[in-house]
Amino acid sequence: MCDFSREVARDGKGDSMISIAEHPVPGTWVLDLRATTPRALPDMRAWVVRCLPDLGEGHRDDVLLAATELVANAYVHGGGARHIQLWRGVSPCAVRIEVADVSVEQPRARCSQIEDPRGRGLLVVDGVAVQWGVRREPVRGGKIVWAHIRCDGGCPEALPRVRAKRSRN
């Protein structure tokens, strides 16, 4: 089980921590993004959909929006993305997104002017996530920016178990 107790949370509701580690975690997926560019964003989004095929439409859209913003920020502001990792909890239905990059600089939400074409990514993440935050990667350097997205009610409560078929020889 992962320990998220040292993370900095940004939930706007005090210091309470919500951790996907509190829930049963039937699914964890990692996509290596080293040596990629922002042109990999459509492939990353397709990967997220393949990893989480049974999410309700609203939940899936929120997860895709947050994942896209976090990975794009890693490319533009974080010196390059390392990987994206997804955790799926089922009770309650929730997805945790973590994006690792190479920069130690902390991201910050900022107020953009109406004419600014950029600068709203973390505000978007803040809008769809129940929590988001940052933690440093002391061994590899850089940081991980994460977001916790809860289900909007359109997801199944349990994932079906898949059993491997045994071959009879």
C-alpha cells in the first residue's frame, strides 16, 4: 500500500487528506512518458480510456480533463513528463491520477487575464478534483502532481473479477 501521508493537499476544505490508499485498489496502471512530447497527449487520453473502460461518462470526462492538464503542465512547466499513474478505487468509486516530471518547482494556480491563452490548467484540475497536491521525489528528483477524482454516481460500485481460463491438455 502506498503512503500518501506526507503530501500537500489542496482541497479548499482544510487539512483533511483523502487517499485512494484508504480504498480497495483493484487497478493500477502506469504509462511511461519519458522521451515523449505534447504530441503524445491524444495517445495518453486513449490509454486512460482503455484503462478505465467502465467509468461513467461524467467521471471519465473529469479524469481525462485532469490527466490532460497535469501531463500538459509536466511538458510545459515541469521540464518534461516522466510517467502518469492511475489508481482506481471502487468503494467509493474514485480515480487518483499522478503525473511525475523532472522539475522541483512547485506548480501554482494563477489568475489569468481574459486575453491570456494559457494559465488555467490547475484551476481546471481544482474544479474537477476533490483534492490535488504535490509531493517531491527525493530519489529521482522532480515531483509528482496528483489529483483525486470521485465518481459522479454513474460508475459501477464493483469491478467484475476476471478469471484466467485454464487450458486442458
